[in-house]
Amino acid sequence: MSTSKTSANWEKAVKRLEGKVAIVTGASSGIGRAIALQFAAEGAKVVVADLHEGWNRGGFEETASATTVEEIERNGGAAFFVTCDVTSQQQVAALVDSAVEHFGTLDVIVNNAGIYRVGKLVHEFEEADLDACWNVNLKGTWFGCQEAIKVFLAKGAGTIVNIVSTAGLGGHPKQSVYNISKGAVSSLTKCIAIEYGRDGIRANGICPTYAKTSMTRGHFDDADYMKAFAESIPLKRWGEVADVANLAVFLASDESSYIHGALIPVDGGETLCRYSVEDE
Ligand SMILES: NC(=O)c1ccc[n+]([C@@H]2O[C@H](COP(=O)([O-])OP(=O)(O)OC[C@H]3O[C@@H](n4cnc5c(N)ncnc54)[C@H](O)[C@@H]3O)[C@@H](O)[C@H]2O)c1
């Protein structure tokens, strides 16, 4: 079985994001926190944005003793926290302004903040579930892209990394409101790539399957579900936040300078098939 590489190696001599300024939304917890920490370890100055500075209870950060910014600063990196609800265009605009004011520029935005709704068929979901997923997942990403693009156009360069999901690549049962919001983010990522490539702005999407965060804790703690999921995919294990952060570093770095408009699964092969060769 393959294993995940640990992230945030602060000792590297050559830092892949040296000199870059990055915003990561939803960066207090889970995948966003892992991305922010790894960006900082690779030399980026990071603006950590979230609804609150403490991490989500119930996630896999229980052993952490520091906020994302504290952890970055403890390791000699540069970061600051901005309270931001990504469903508010005004707050997202203020977030982008604060990055430019504080660090002098903006090179990368990672639109990661997201919520999940699950467990109902289409006719059972409430309008409020649809609105919640749409507002955070799609409109939050839309506002992040819009506000960052204004800065990127002025400087003639910039990189957008949208955290999508395998849910943005196809259908899944009993999570339609989440899936359609992520499908819209996939489409948005491609539209941005088409419209702004000529301006030096790259946009790509990362499509994880289940990774261990507070969002998926309920599924992970359900031993039958946890095992059944792992067994249904070729690599036979759950994703780690580091698996997603590793790709985010690559997509934010100049190493990926010709990768544009891609929606890249980080899914242990899930999107290839959902059955085991042992079942044949
Ligand atoms: N964990 C997974 O298995 C998985 C799989 C595929 C995609 N994703 C996507 O990864 C992203 C991160 O999810 P996670 O698993 O780390 O979840 P998480 O709940 O651990 O973290 C999400 C973070 O986003 C923040 N957030 C929520 N709403 C916000 C808002 N309106 N404004 C600003 N911040 C807000 C939360 O406070 C939290 O810190 C989401 O977009 C999610 O859809 C997660």
C-alpha cells in the first residue's frame, strides 16, 4: 500500500515558493491548514483566512497546540490571520487588499473554504442546504477568483488553485447539493483558464476524494464505511491532507507553469473505478 508523504519540511535548502505571497481560505483547519503550513515551509508568505482562527473541533488536528499562524511563525515563516466569510464579496475584497497592504503583492490564491451536506436524496434536501453549499463552495470561490484576478491583471501574473473534489467530476449518491456546487467550481476553473491565460493568470483545480478532516470525520469514525471506502479504491487507503497540500504546492509553483485549466484528482484512483479487483 502506498503511504502519504509528510508535509511541511521546514529544513529544505531550496524553497519552491520563495518570494511568493499566497492567500489560503478556510486555512484554520483540515486541507486549508495543511496547504498554508506547507506553503510557508516552501518559503511563501501566507495570509490565513477563515471564519475563525481556531481549528474545527472533531477534525484530526486534536494534537495540534497552535493555530495555523502560530505554527508558521514558530517555524520562522511569515503569516497573518484575517477573519473572512467567503460568502461576502466585501470581506473577500478586504482580504485581498490586506494581503497586498501587508506583503506588498499577491501571487497565489487557494480557494479552499468549503462545506459539505450529505445523507439525503434530491427530493429530500431543503432549499437551505442548496443555498449553503452554493454560497460557500461556489460563490466563495467565485469571489476569491474575482478579487484576486483584479490584482493579477494589474501585475500581469497570478495563480489560482481551487479546491474542488471528485464530487466536481461526477455524480455521487446522497450529496447532490454538494456535488452541483463543486461541479460549478470545476466549470468556473475552466472558464477562468480560458479567459485569463493570455494575461499570465493560471487556474487549476484539485479534486480530492475523502481525506481525513473534520468534514469527513463522521464517515471515518464509522468503521464499516471507513473500511468499505478504502477497499473500494485502487490505493486502498483514505487520503491525507498532505496528499492535497503536495499538489497545491506544485500548482502554486513555477514548476507547473504549463499546467492550466486542469482538474486533477487526488483520489487513490477512485475516479478510475469503484470496485476491487478481488471482486472479479
Ligand atoms: N476532506 C475531504 O475529504 C474533502 C474531499 C474533497 C474536497 N474537499 C474540499 O476541501 C476543502 C476543505 O475541506 P476540509 O475537509 O479541510 O474541511 P474542514 O471543515 O476541516 O475545513 C474547512 C474550513 O473552511 C472554513 N470555512 C467554512 N465556511 C467558510 C466560510 N464561509 N468562509 C471562510 N471559511 C469557511 C471552516 O471554518 C474550516 O476551517 C473544501 O472545499 C472541501 O469541499 C474535502
